[in-house]
Amino acid sequence: MSGILRTTGCVAKWYSRFQSVSRLTICLLLVSAWLAVMVHSPACVLGQSPLSGGLTDEDKAADEAEMPEEPVEPEGTETQTTESDKLPRFEEMVIPSAETLLRGKPVDWLVLYTGEVIIVQPVDPRPDTLVTLLEIQQAEMRQPLPNDIGLAAIERQRRRDLGYLPVTVLNDDVDPEYRIELKRIDRIVHHEDMMVMRANMLIDEQQFAVAYELLHVLNQSRPKWPRSEQTRQRLLWVEGELALTNGNRSQAFAKLEELWVRNPDYEGLKRVLGEQIEAEVRSRIEQQDFRQARYFIGRLQKRYPDHGVVQQLSGLLEQQAEQTIAQAREAPPPEASELVDRAAVIWPKAPSLKVAHRELIDKFQILRVGVTSLADTKRPIGNTLPAPPTAAQQRGIELTQLPLFEVTRVEPGGTYYRSRWFTDWEPLDLGREMRLVQKSYRSNWESRPQMTASDLSSTILAKVTPGSPIYDSRLAGYISRSQVAGPGELRVSFDVVPLRPEGLFRTGVATQTEEPDAEAPATLTRHIRFVERSRKGSQVVFERSRPIPPNARKRGIERIVETRYPSWDAALRGLIRGEETLLPVVDPRDLDKLKNDKRFMLFPYAQPAVHIMLFSPRSVPCQNGTLRRALLAGIDRENSLRADENVSIRTDQRYAIKEGYFQGVDLATAKSIWRPVNGPFSSNTYAYSRNLPVSSYQPELSAALALTAKKDFGGEIPPLRLFVHNEPRLVMAADELIARWQRLGIPVSRLSNVEDASNCDLIYRVVRLQEPLYDLWPCLTNTPTAEVEDLAGFPGWLRNRLLDVELVGDWDSAVRQLVRLQADLLADARYLPLWEIDEFMVARKRLSDLPPKLLSPYHEIERWTLQSWYSTEAPP
């Protein structure tokens, strides 16, 4: 450096003496002199070793002539070097650990031709540093030099510098900046190369997670680093092989298919996938799981359409499907329909399936329904009801009962009825008597049995006879006698003129017979629409009690197969796959998607489901009016649809509801189907009062009333027990309400076991009261029918008001009394109204002839028809 400084001082003196020379010439001379000094000064690179490269032969000869000769050591002497001066050998180097590579400072290894290694900070350009620099140097060397002597000297020196690689050596505190001649470097092991090498070592050691992390970090920083993609492919291949060795085919298929996405031509991939999928498909065929067999064939066909295994297995399933179709054509209608459906599951692409399916399905139509709980027909006949009926129990009642009168429409103007048993019913003697004319024929679609007028009269008498299994005290208070007036004609006499006699006769048809043994109790013979044929595991099968005649021109549903799924999501997957045709209730999360899916139809229910909490008449704590009012004031209806602003479920910033009944549901969807109510009646019935306000959320009042109630109970409110059926959304809603009450000082816990329902204080119910005039009483008492003894737990004014509504003589007075009674019940907090929710049924577009608005899941199901359809898609 002192030589450089001295040379610069001489040049300055020279420049001062020759100021008359032009500025350009002086500058050129200065640069030439400086370059001459730099060229002839020793370059200190890695232990004072002079390095040169990228020079022409003439330049090299000139440089060698001007360089001082190296001192010659006497013969027989050895160069004395310390251990710290030695560079490590490449074969001694160890690839850093994964933790060092991921968290330590990156370094590169310069491997010299001598086998020594220099550890430096990362060099540029990368990758292929040496190749790139040599290509740049050679390209520059091919360019002609400038004609000007000074510029040519500058350009020549620049080209010489291209033969050097500037590096920063680690662990050199004196002067870490060096440059090294390219021709002395054998290769460069970059930090990224070490990551690839370490990843391969981890793959050999089966430490796949760490190897994946290394490759992932490398891909983020250097997406196309050499050998990184090959290492990722090797990782997937080894993982897949290990999974196959351990018997985990699902994981192996996932890894191998991901490898296929990266490299379909990976060596051995096509063969291994074919072998393993063939084994999996044959195993599924042995288990009669044809949907999954088709699924795995589709997976292989998607990757390798011309694979021999695809052709072989497809031919095998097609052969089985054709054999099943042949069996179906020879079988009777019920079995034929099952067999042809089975053929569609085995191989929907069978050539003869389309025609056979259309012919055989029409002869015997089977409706497949996906549910989360199977329809329950084992309901008590009497009035003993430990818990409110579930949706499954209501479906069972609907299928196994054939009432004398059934509701067809529910509108604000009134409730409309029809009867399958009578063609005409008219009041006589100012309503004190009713003439019922029996139908003399049955339509082909009707599943009701043939009954005489005497049988129908016996049903009515059994209802009003004390001690009968189906005794109804309310009906007995109206009817004095029932008799056969002639062939196909009944006459029913009333002690009290009913306002809506059809509402009273919404009862299942049954006859009572005496056993031969006089000591044996009377038995009840039910006449029902559908009969439960079998119940095995997760399936229950119902069939018409009266099959459709073989010569009927129009066919209908003859068999209902309910299949239980563990959750709504699983049931929805079954519908999408084609395993099911119908789901009774749509989860609000998927409502928008199903509305926009052209494969399905949504059917709205005529009445929204009303959510309400009732007090058990046997509950001692709930007899306290202050406590009931505290519970009522502590219900936050309006703010129950709280959205979580941190969880956006749509691109247009619509949010999911955070908790409660609509947890995880789109806020806009929930608001469109949810409304707060002021009583147990839905807003589209004649008894709903829009002038009666909905109870507001008043936490301060609720807390104050709770404190007052504590004094009434001697210091502490007894723990209240809320019964709610173990259905996910009902449980979520109940838990949110309980949490609010507890924050206000009201201790409430949840019960879900049916055995504990008789000991509860509050009951969470979901109701659809079709005839408010007659349905309010059993709703309040939580019983299937209105029994006078069930009113024992209510105050006298409430018992009298309920009886007054029963005895009202005109329609307008009845509606006014209902509205006034609701106001009194709400003021005394005799129930806790929550909200109403619009519900929908979803079905495949193969169902027809359904009513425009359903009153229940199986409303008028005998009229439904099923078109031929089967899924041709491989199940996901």
C-alpha cells in the first residue's frame, strides 16, 4: 500500500510540472501509471499467493518477466508452517446439521484443485458460479480492444480481473477480503447444495419431517435450485415406499400421487401405483365396497389412462354389473329394484344398465333418505312422555299414523284439512252432531287399509272410553257417542260444540279388540301407512302397508330406506355421491351452496320451526315468578347472531357467526331465515300477534331479579336443569343461553340424557303448532294430548283460561282469547320464547309430485314419484 501511495505522489509532482499538456492526455497517463503500479505490485490473496488469470499469452509473459523471482530454499530444508495456516481437506469436511443450515449463517465451500477447502461467505452469481463467470470472461475476451492505447490498457486490466472471484473468508480478523483465481477452483459447494445433501442424508435416515422443512425453506428462497426438485421427488418416493411397507396404503397413495404431479415419468412410479391400486380394488370388491373400488380405479385412470390395470379392473366390474342386471330381470319387483340399484353402484357405465334401471325402478320405487338419527316408531301410546319428541320420533309418527283428518295447509287465515277416510263431513243440529260419509273407494296411491264404518266408529269410541290405550280426555269431554247410521255413514254427537272438529280428530286410526282370555288386557291394532320391515345397524326399512296394485298406471314410493350418518357433513357427502336421494333438513352452513347447485332441489317447509323454552310443571324452583322473569330478561335474542369479524368466509367480507345455534353460518344467510318471536306460534299462523312485542334483553333487570330470587330461596337459587336433545345446534344454542344466565347469577346446567328429562326444570323444544286453538295446551304441558290432570302444576287462572279457549263459540272470539292468553303468559313468564327458523329439505332432481310447501319431511309421500337416475361419477 506504501508503494501505491509513493507512486501516486510522484505522479502528482509530474502533473504539476507539465500543466501545459492537455487534460485528456494527463488523465490517460495517470491511469496508465497507476495500473502499472497495480500490476507489478504483489497481490495478497490467501496467504500472499500471487494469482493471475484471464490474461493473453503476451500479457502473461510480460508479467512474468517483471515479477521478482521467488527465493530458492536450500536443498534439504522444509517449509515451516503452523497448524492454523493449513486449509482443511475436502474429504475432512462434514455437511452441517439441519439446524445449522436453517438457523446459522450461510456459507459456501471453495474446493481447490489441491483438495483444500476455503470457507467463505456466499458468493455471487449463484448457482453455477464458476461456469457463469468463465462464460462472461470468454465472451468479453472475444470482443476487440479499443483503438485508444489508454482505453485498451484499462479494458485489458478489466478483463484480467474477470478471472478472479472476490470472496470474504470467515474467521480472518485481519483482512477477510480476498480474491482468488478462477482456474485454481475445482468447484464451489454452495450453502443450498449443502441443504440438498443434508436432505438426502435425512431421507436415508427416514427423518422425513426435517428433510421436508429443509427443502421447503430452500424452495422459498431458491425455487429452482439444481437437484432440489429431484430430492423432493426422492423424498416422496421413499415416504410412499415406507408407507406401503407399513401397510398404510392411503398415505402411500397420497405421496405417490403427489410425486406423479411433479414427475409422471418417475422411474417405477407407474408400476407401483398399478400394483397397489389393483390390490386395493380387489380387496374392496371382496368387501362388496364397489364405490370405493370405482374410486381407486378412477384415481389410477386419471394418472395413467392407458394403464393395463385400469382396463383389467374396469372389465371385471362391468362383468359383475351385467351379471347383476341379468339377475334383476329375473327377480320379483322389490328384489329387482334393489339389484338394479346395486348394479349401478358396481359399474354405472355398464352398456345395458340405463334401459334396465328405467324399467325396474319404475316398477318398485325405493326412496333412500340420509339422516343423523333413524326414525323411531316405539312411542308410548298413552300420555307418559319423559321428553319432547325428537325429529326422528316425529318422522316415525308420521309414517306409522294415518289420522282421520290431516292438515294440508297452514296459512295466516286458518288451517286447512282433508280426510282420506271420508268424502264428506257436515255439522247437523247447529253443530251438536256431525255426519261423516265414508269413502267407498281407494286411489292406487293410497296406502290406507280398507275399513268399515264400524271400524272407524270403534276408533272414535276407543278414544273416549276411559281405560283404553288411546283414551283422550279432551276428546271425551266433547263427544257423547259415535254410531253407525248406515252403510258407510257415521254420526258423532257432541256434548260441547267444537269450533274446529277436524282439529279434534287429528288422531291415528286404530281399533281395539278383546283377547280370548277375559283376564288379558285389550290390545290395539293400528292401521298405518308404512310398516317397519327391518332395522339393522344404521338402516331402517319401511314399506307401504298396502302395495300399489301391479296394474296401476302411475307408480309411487313403495319403500323408504333411512340410513344413519354420524354427522350432517357425512350425510351431505352421501347425497352428493348419489347414495341418498333426500335429506330431511338442511344445515344452515350449506344452504346457499345447495340453492345454487343445479343437481339438487330445495323444498321449504310451510311452517318455520319455533324454538321455545318451557318450564316443567313439576319444577319447584320455577314456581317462583321472579326467577322466571329473571330468565326471560336474560335472553339476548337480537344479538344472538354475533359475527366473528376475524373469520371471513367470503370474498365480499361476509362473516361467520361466532357462537350459538348458527355457529359457523354466514351472517347474511342466518339473518334471512331467523326471526325472534313472542310466543310458541309461528308467524304465519292465525294465532300469532304482531302487536305483542318481543321481550327485550335487559341484563341489569335480570341480575336484579336474580338477586331478589336469591332472597326468596334463602340466599341461593337452587341449580336449574335444562333438558335439550343431544342435537349439535340445539346444544350450541342452549350452551350460549346458559352461559349468559350464569354471568347474570342464575345457575343453570344442561341435561341431554332422556332418562334425566323427568327431573329437569326447563325444556328446550322445537315446535310447529299447526292448529293453535288445540295445540297450545299440550305444548305447555309437554304432552302429546291435552289431559286435565296435566294442568295440576299451573295456577288456577291459567287452567281456567285454557278451558275457556276450548269452549269458545265463534272464531273471532277464539283468536282474541288466544292472543290475550299469549300476552298473559308472556307477562307472567310462563314460557321463554326464543326465535323461529325457516327450514328446508334437499333432494335430488329425480323426485317429483311433491307439494310446493311441506308440512313435514314425509308430507303426502304416497303421491311422490321417483325417476330413474344413478350417479356415474366416481365417489370422492
